[in-house]
Amino acid sequence: MLAAALTPASPAQGTLRVVSWNLMSYGKSGLPTRRQQHELLRFLRPDIVCLQEIYAVGGDAVELDRLDNAIAQALGMEGFAVPAKHSDCHLAMLWRPEYAVLSQRAYDLLMWHGLGVVRLDVGASVPLTVAVTHLAPWNPDKQLADAYTLTGQLPLSDATILAADWNSFGVDPEYDPEPDWTALPTEWIARHVRLSDEPDALPVADRRPSQMMQRSGFHDAAPHLGAAWKATSGLRGGRRLEPTRRRLLDQPPRSAAQLPGDRHPCSTHAVGPPTHHGRPRPTGDVSFGFLRPT
């Protein structure tokens, strides 16, 4: 999960807080877990919320809207659901009701979980475009293809935030280091590395999706803002890739950000242990994303 605080052009306008969270099959999870997730989102006092893994089998529109409306009502926000055409785990976006909606759209674009985009008047000097997506979990080539789609679809003129479960690595291995590949079963490693014709070559993380974003004008928000690197995955136990991190794509050049990871909500002002299976407790873990100046 990720929370970002964005500073508008005028200090008098205060701070805009954007939260992104992979809820881990919200809807399949029990009602007590969902109520805890609502409670924590209220605790974070978000202005905008981007969510991944709203669970509805076969893209059932009625069920998806019901789940999205339950979250919106719990938070007192407006929003819309983004159906995933190729998965049962969908997306959602919510925002404060006083923000004027200039446009909103859900895209398929052959992306694994789709793409939701809303353009809002938040009282800043330029409109704010907010997008949510969730990259494919086990195919670096598909992740790269989706990154190409994102760079072609997101506006170049507006301040833009893309909140995502990125399922990949950052550009700079000095900042986002190589994981301990020995912690993964051998058959899993190919899902995360650049394949080599040399069978004895050491595994190297496939960073092309983030490289594509950077070469298109986006910049990794966390190092740009001086946030220390912290792992934000591997929270469910078992032999999982650790550490990897998820992404926020964040454009405004005057932004200050709190960037926690997916699966558990956190910000730099929240304290507590990480959570398992999407059960929320605030933590201090910091994730990262990209900045693209206007």
C-alpha cells in the first residue's frame, strides 16, 4: 500500500493525501477484515484512494459495484470500480465528494487488471489526473508491455499520479537492491529476471518496466524525495520474493510524499507492525514511485 501527500501550488490549500492499497481479494475476505480495512482507511484521512484486488468472479458488475459502494459509503467518498477483463481481482478509485470530476474512464487495453483514470479539479493550479493499475504478477515481458501502454495513455500536461501494485523492481539497483534469489524456488526465478542464454549466469532483476517509465519522463519518487528504501512485500509468509516493492507514479514537482507498500497500509507518520493477509495495522514502511515534472 502507498500513501502520498502532495503539496498544492498554494500552501494555503493544504496537503492532498493519496492512498493506494492492495486489499488482497476484498470481497472474498471476511466481513471483519473488510471493516478493519475501512477503519484504517478512515484513520489515514485520504483525499483520494486507489485500490487493487476487489474480488468479483467473472467481472460481475453488480457485485463489483456493491463492493465499491460499500467502501465509498464507509469512507464518505465518491468513486467508481474498474473491471479487470483478464482477472477476478479488480480495481477501484475514490475521492472526496467536493472534488469536481472532469472526466473518468475504465480501460482494458489488454492490461492484466485494467486501468482506471479520473481527472479531478482539486482546487490546485492544474487539474489532477489519478490512475490506478496492477501489473501482471509473473511475466516481466507483459509488465514491460503494460508500462509502454501506461506511458502512451497517461497525460503529459496534467499533474498525474499512477498508484499501482507494480509487481516489479525500481530502476536503480543501488537504491532498490537485488533480492536474495536463494530464497525463491528455482522455478520462480524466471518470473522476475532477464533471461540469459548462459545457463550459469547469475539472476538479475528485470527492471525494464521502471526503466521504461523513467525514459518517458517519470522519476522514482522515493529516492527523489530522499525516502529511505524499505521492503514492502513478503508479508504473507512462505518462500516469497523478498524484498520487492510496489509503485506510485507521481508527477507534481512540488510534492512531498509518504510512500508505503502494498498488502499493508502505512505512512511515515503511522507506527506498528506489518500485517498479514490484508488485515490492516498502520506501519512505518516506506515504498516508492515516480515523479514526472509538468
